[in-house]
Amino acid sequence: APAIQEAGSLSIGNIVAGIDEEGIARKQTAADAGALQAITTGMQLHVQETAVQEYGCFAIGNICFAADEAGLKRKQMAADACAISAIVTGMRAHSGESAVQEYGCFALGNICRAVGGAASRPAEQPAEAAEGEEAVDEEKRAALLLADEQGRERKESAVEAGALGVIVNAMRFFAKEKGIQTWGSRALSNITFGVQKWREMAREAGARPQWLTGIADAMDHITDHRASPNSKTERLAIQPPQAKASQTVRSPAERVPNPHPHPTPNPNPDANHKANPHAHPHASLNADPNPNPNPRCARRPSACRRYRQRPSRPTMVLVG
């Protein structure tokens, strides 16, 4: 059921939050328990459920945090579970939902992070190294080569799934959303790192040059992120939505007078009908008790975006 997937993904995402040793251990426990496969399956089955996609991206991104040996394995586990295509599909299906776009960029950036070609650079060896130490170094080098190859395959899967296009569209559509700008530029940088062809594809999709280097437009917002408990590569918890100024309820004394008020209700509708035979006999019953201050939406206030209240999401507690 969608409700179970929604609650489960949100719970897992908050439980595994944290960048300390205990938090990393919780991430590994969740991955070993099959959380990545379960969350991805739920996202694939409930593509049209906004909360399932949002919380699923949130949980996958947190589990795939870190680029150490265990963290790289968790990223590969997510890729093997088809999480990349599931995230891109969810972002396409909910292109107008800022939360889905933000956490989708966040998850793609974490999954596609790799060792950055460190395995291809020759390691500095001491002048006198024991044979056992050389064997250990060769094993580490082989592991890095495998991780580098797997990282490139994850990036290639993201490109083939259309991740570059959906990320660029999200950053262009939500130009003033600091979270989407930050995580989107980081995801583009991680995916296209070291491959000129993919950078050109991102530019053709509309990406700005600074986005491909992980630099968002609003640097002051990035500074605020660094000062907050959220790390650069992980989200601690989903924050409850804050009411916008246009959604704040004002007292009658604070309301702005309507420059185009509705007609004053006629206490005698029959007299009005006699004066104007084309008037609605119950026009006084249709008067809006709370005039709309926006003249463009005077006829249909419910159709105005300013007056559409989004259902509140559950309040999440900071974990970690």
C-alpha cells in the first residue's frame, strides 16, 4: 500500500541519518537488511504517489552517503536495485514538486559519487617496502580499480536514464530553491566528472557552466548549509514545511482593503430582481465574506495558486 511505503521510507531515512560512527553503522545495517531494494520497489510500484517518491529519494540518498569502501558498496547496491532509473522516473512524474526534485538530485548525487579516478594514479611507494606490504598495496589498488569502474558504470546508467535532463529542468524551473540549486549542481558535477561528452550533453540540455563544477548560483545559501547541522553530502532529516507569507492567516484588522470589492449583499433580493430582471435572484447568497485582495482571482479564488493550501506533511524530528 502507498501509505506503508511512505511511512517506511520516511522512517528509514530518519533512522539512518547521521554522519558519526553510529550513523554510518545504521546505514550499513539498513543496506544489509535490503532497504534499498524495498524502497526502490515501492517507488516503482507507486510512481504517481508524491510522498512515496519524495521519502524514497530521501532515504536512498542518506543510505548511500560516504565514499569509503563500505559507502561505495552501498552505492553499487542501490544501482543494482535499479534505484537510478526509479529516481529519474519519479522526478519526471512529479516535475512540479520541489521536494521530489530536491531529494531526487540529492540521491542521484550520492549514488553517482565515485573515487574520482584515484585508482589510475600511481601510488607513492617507499624506497624499501616489504613484500607483504607490496601485496597489500596491490590488493587495495585492485579494489580501487574495481570501485572506479563501478562508479563510471553508475554514472553511465544515470546518463542513459536521462538524469542530466531532469536535473537541469529542475534547476531551471526552481531557480530560487536553494536546496535544488545546491544538490542539483553537485549531482551534475558528480555525474559528468571527467567525461567531456557528458558535460556537453548537460550544456545542450541547458546547464550553466558553474553547475557542472558543483557551484550553485546562490553561494550565500551554500554558506548557510555549511553552517547548519546538515553536512555537504547528507541530509539529517526532512524539515516540516514553513508557511509562506501569502498563506499566513491575517486578522480582519490586518487585511488589505480590496480595491475591487464584491457588491454589497442586497437584503431584499426580490427588489433587486425587479430592478434588474437579469440579476440572479440569490445574488446576495453568493457574496464572498472574505474578499480576495488579488483582482486577477476575484472570480475564482480557489483557482489562484496563492490560495491553494497544500496539505501539511508530518513533522519530522531531527535525528543523528
